[in-house]
Amino acid sequence: MAVAGCTKCIKYTLFFFNFIFWLAGGVVLGVALWLRHDSQTSNLLILQFDGQQAPGTFYISVYILI
């Protein structure tokens, strides 16, 4: 069964966009893992603001990205 004409163009366009989204997902995952395990970023959550512990919303947002 041969693919010809516009169907062939659609096939390669779909492959291209799937590859781009796969790469973007890998970048988002990589950045999220880097933020989670970086020592400088982790030290930000140890800081005290007006005597209270810093909020954990940073880790929550990183976990959502992961």
C-alpha cells in the first residue's frame, strides 16, 4: 500500500511535530530534574523568611513538571 501525494506530506509533518514535542518534553524533564537535585536550588528552601520556613511550592511545581 503506497502513500502518495498529500498523505505523504501529512505523514512527515506528523512525524516532525511528534519529534519536536518529544524533544520539548525531554528538555522540560531535564530542567525539572536539574532544579530538583541542584544544591544551590535546594539551599533556597532552607532559608527562613520572618522566622518561618520557606514555602514548599517550589518543589510542588518541580514535581508537576516531572
